[in-house]
Amino acid sequence: METVTWIPLLTLLILCFMAREFLPRIDAEMVNCLDSDKEALMDFKTDLHDPENRLSSWKGSNCCQWQGISCNNTTGAVIAVDLHNPHGSSSRHDFWSLSGEIRPSLTKLKSLRHLDLSFSTFNDNLIPEFFGYLKDLQYLNLSNAGFSGALPPNLGNLSSLQYLDIESLDLLVHNLEWVTGLVSLRHLIMNEVNLSMVGSNWIRTLNKLPFLTELHLSFCSLSGSIPPLTFVNITSLVVLDLSLNTFNSKIPDWPVNISSDVTLDISNSDLFGRIPLGFGELPNLQFLNLAENDNIRGSCNKLLMGRWEKIEVVNLFSNKLHGELPSSIGNSISERIILREGFQDPLANFAT
Ligand SMILES: *[C@@H]1O[C@H](CO)[C@@H](O)[C@H](O)[C@H]1NC(C)=O
Ligand SMILES: *[C@@H]1O[C@H](CO)[C@@H](O)[C@H](O)[C@H]1NC(C)=O
Ligand SMILES: *[C@@H]1O[C@H](CO)[C@@H](O)[C@H](O)[C@H]1NC(C)=O
Ligand SMILES: *[C@@H]1O[C@H](CO)[C@@H](O)[C@H](O)[C@H]1NC(C)=O
Ligand SMILES: *[C@@H]1O[C@H](CO)[C@@H](O)[C@H](O)[C@H]1NC(C)=O
Ligand SMILES: *[C@@H]1O[C@H](CO)[C@@H](O)[C@H](O)[C@H]1NC(C)=O
Ligand SMILES: *[C@@H]1O[C@H](CO)[C@@H](O)[C@H](O)[C@H]1NC(C)=O
């Protein structure tokens, strides 16, 4: 008799245990999306062109369960719209990409913090000015999203924005002043954006963003002298990429004052002059790339006597450096210095 009563009890215990495993998922599914946010998304969808039917889940009342949508699971407000094309960087770029028009109804998502439209094909459309009304936005990724023309200065209203990626060959910025409104900005990625019109004060403008940790301005048609800074504000910078511009400038010495710097790439950018010896003393520097600036001068001997504490790669390929590597430096560092041809992808050599 006793064993018979135990069996259902045991089953009940096992069931309870299994239910616990699934509880968090059940909770998340229970969150119901705000009606107003659902309406806004339905309207936003009407002008999107979606040949692969990626938004087929965008029906039914609970928009928190729709593809690409995340909600605050206490309030049900939409906090993220992630429609990036996962096949974006492949050669079949158009495959899976959304196109069409962005409707202003997007701005009705009052709690939106994360918007990713990267690798879409919003062909030849300007970036909408109303993006400036998404005041809670912390992350905006419009990398290679098909937008073109001049960037609207309204983006400077996004004072909560921490990540801005607008990498694209078809965008143009006339004036960078709006960037100073992005007071929370940490990562700024503008590779390939045409910055030829921004004038010589661009670095002084960016120097007003004290939280900046990554700045990517590769292949931006920046030209002219890189101005000196009297005071370095961007002391948290970890990555500075100014490669593939046409500065015709002396090597700036203010990066030497950014002790957090890990990656510094000003390769292939028409720099001249002497390499500041301070680069060798930067305590966190791992990658220094000054390759293919044909008029950079300096003595290997003096430069490489520095401490180079954490250095992984120094790429000085195709510069006018003279002298020998100092005999006092150990093999471990001399293997990390690239002075000659034959190392086309230096970072790959040290990937391990
Ligand atoms: C709330 O949502 C976040 C991500 O959207 C998730 O990681 C977390 O587990 C959720 N919390 C609960 C209690 O469901
Ligand atoms: C969700 O909303 C509540 C109430 O507005 C807020 O306190 C909380 O920080 C939000 N959580 C997320 C993950 O946005
Ligand atoms: C933006 O999206 C692209 C492609 O989806 C990705 O490679 C890039 O890292 C993203 N940018 C940021 C700042 O997260
Ligand atoms: C956004 O920025 C533009 C241009 O900088 C400005 O004219 C406009 O008043 C701002 N709008 C809001 C809502 O702050
Ligand atoms: C950048 O913009 C300027 C001014 O509109 C134009 O003359 C130039 O050709 C553009 N550069 C590139 C690489 O598109
Ligand atoms: C440094 O940053 C602060 C805060 O953004 C700003 O007020 C100040 O003008 C900046 N200094 C320089 C030299 O740009
Ligand atoms: C860089 O640091 C040196 C030494 O600490 C200081 O004398 C110089 O003024 C600093 N330069 C800038 C641009 O902050």
C-alpha cells in the first residue's frame, strides 16, 4: 500500500522540478506588448519591402514575440528593433535584406533603445530626420543600410546614444558640429563616410566627447593637417582608426597622451615627420600601424628602445625609417615589428 502512494508524489515532484526549468521562458512569453507600440510597428511595416518574408511573424496581438522585437518584460514596451541582415557581409548582400521606406511611426516607440538596420538596402534614401526624436536610443546601427546623401544634423539630438555606426560609402557629412550633442557616445563608426567637407577642426569637435572609447574614421576622405590638441579630453579612447585618408600631415603627437590606447591605426594616410618616441611608452598599446606613409622618418634604434610593454604588432612597413633594430631588444619584440614587405596582413600573423 505504501509504495503505491509514493509514486504519484514522486511524479509530482519531478513535474514541479521540470516546470521550474521552464518558468523563465513562460514569464517572458506572458509579457504583452503595449497596444500603441503594436500599432506603431504595424504602420512601420506597411512601407517595408520584405521579399524573403522575414517579417511573417509580425501578426497577432503580442508584438513582443515578433521576429526582431524585444520588450521590457515588466512594462511590455518595445525596447529593441533589430532587423539587421545576418547575411550582410557576404557577397550576396541583397539576399535577406529589407528595403523600402522608413515611416515616422517608428518614433511612436517611446522606449526604443536599440535600433539595428545594418546591411539593409534602403536604396538612395536620406537618413530620416525624425530619427532625432528617438530620444532614449542608446544603440543605432545604420552600417551599410543603403542610405545616401547628407547626414541629418538632427542625429545630434540623441543624447543617450552610446553606439553609432553609419559606415557607408554613400553618406556625406558637411559639418560635424552635431556630434557634440551625443554626450553619451562611446563608439563612433563612420568608416567610408565622405568627410571631405568637415574642415580642419574635426578632431577638436570629437575631443568634446569624453566617453569615447572607439573612433573609426577609415577611408573618410579626410585631408589636410591633423590639428594639435591643447588638452586631450578623449582619454578613454581604446581604438583610434584614421587609416586610408589623405591627410598630408605631420604625425599628430596627442595620441601619446591617451594612455588607454590599445589600437592605433593611421596607416596609408599620407603622414610625414618623425614618429613620436612616446608611442613606445604607451602602457596599453598592442597594435600600432603606421605602414605605407612613405614620408615617415625616424631612427629604428631610438624608437624601439622604448618600453613597448604590451605590444603585439608594430607595423612600420614602407616608411623612411633608418638604422638597425637595437641589439638590446629581445627576440620577442623584434618578431612583432614589421619593417619590410612580405607581411601583407600583419595582424593575422599574430592572431594566436
Ligand atoms: C527580461 O528580458 C531580458 C532580455 O530581454 C531577459 O534576459 C530576462 O531574462 C528577462 N527577465 C525575465 C524575468 O523574464
Ligand atoms: C523596464 O521598465 C521599468 C519601468 O519603466 C524600468 O524601471 C526598467 O528599467 C525597464 N527595464 C528595461 C530592461 O528596460
Ligand atoms: C553594426 O552592424 C554591423 C553588421 O551587422 C556589425 O558588423 C557592426 O559591428 C555593428 N556596429 C556596432 C557599433 O555594433
Ligand atoms: C533636433 O536637432 C535639430 C537640428 O540640430 C533641431 O533643429 C531640432 O530642434 C532638434 N529637435 C529636437 C526635438 O530636439
Ligand atoms: C566627397 O564629397 C565631395 C563634395 O561633395 C566630392 O567632391 C567628392 O568627390 C566626394 N568624394 C568621394 C570619394 O566620393
Ligand atoms: C572637454 O569635454 C568637456 C565636456 O564635454 C567640454 O566641456 C570641454 O570643452 C572639452 N574640452 C576641450 C578642450 O574640447
Ligand atoms: C601630454 O602629456 C604631457 C606630459 O604629461 C603634457 O606636458 C602635455 O601638455 C600633454 N598634451 C596634451 C595635448 O594633453
